[in-house]
Amino acid sequence: MFDILHTSPDFLVINKHPNVSVHKDDGDTMLLQEVAKVSGDSQLYLVHRLDKMTSGILLLARNHEAASRLSQAFANRDVEKYYLSIGTKKPKKKQGLISGDMERSRRSSWKLIKSQNNPAITQFISLSATPGERLFLCKPHTGKTHQIRVALNSIGSSIVGDPIYSPSSDADRGYLHAFAIGFSFNHEKHQFICDPRDYPALGCKWQEQQVSEGIDVWLEPHTLAWPKLNKS
């Protein structure tokens, strides 16, 4: 269900496994309660979220003050987040910026539209993966529901195994992984990486040769030459 990656007095960093909900729904076990049993906390606080499909880094606060400060850091876009994903097709463009408002579409899905009133903003780069697929490194600057899933779908490369945006894709999971996070807390900078190849529960496709070679190139995503964006 999870692995604890880092413990500090104010927060935990965990690796959430795929198909684990951060909320108790559909009879799922409450993730925070299960982590607390291992960490010894009486209560843990969720300061951001991952989709049920998505694996990887989840930051949990261990007290109310830390929860407030870390939640504010996410709201102020002071947290750097990086995601790995595997797309089903060659995208319309290999790297760049995807920006647009998101609106409800059919069933549980969302779609990206051209207006920019309150846009979802995602930078990305990509490399070749298994023939017919593409490996993506995404840097979202906002935190919208399904943001990366919708962004990649909008450039013609929905995520392998995504039950909503790529229902015909047959895989052992939906291949979206919260790969790295960076933030400041108590005047100290923190950087955490969760390499999906290190955890068999995160899926077999991360081990494919071309995918693995691509991940090797991106093991320090915060040092890559990402174009600067103006904060709005």
C-alpha cells in the first residue's frame, strides 16, 4: 500500500502504491490511518493529493502547524513537483508547455479548453520508450484534478493503462508516478526522489530498457533547464 521514504519531526514522505485511494471510498482502507499505525502518529494530515491511479511521493504532515504551513506552500506554488508517465502514442510535440482551463467532460473525465481564465499549467519533456509509446517527465505548476492525465491526452498521448482517458490500453496499472518533490520548511530546502524502478509494486513497464534509460537521464529533475514561467 505504501513505503515510508523519509521521517522528520514535522512531516513524512511516503511512496503511495498505485490503486490506493488517499480517501476512504468504495470500501478502501484509509491510507493515513494505515501509515499512522506504522509511524506511531495519533493523527496525520493530508496537505496535497494523488489520484488513486497515481503512485509515488505523498507528503503528510505530523502536526497541525506543519499541515497549515505545507498546505500554504502548495497553494502558493512554492512546491516543485515532477511526475513520470508513459504515454500510449507519439505526442503532437515532444516538449513544451500545456496550458488551458479545464472543464468537465463525459462521465468522470475532464478536458482542456483554450481559454486561460484559471488555467492548468504543465511543462513537459519526453523521450522514446517502447515502440509506439513515449516516456514523459512533467512539471505541473498548478494542482488541478487529473491535470497531467488531461494535459497528455490533449497532445495525443494519453497515459498507458489510464482507465478514464485510455480505456483501450491494457496494462497492469495507469502509468503516472509522482517522481520528485522540492520545498522549503523551517528555512531548510528538501528534495526527495522516488525511483519507480526500486519498487516492484509500482509496475513492470518502468523496467523496460528504453524507459529505464530515460529515467536515468532525469534522476535530478530539479537541475534540468526548465524554462522560467511567470507566477500569476
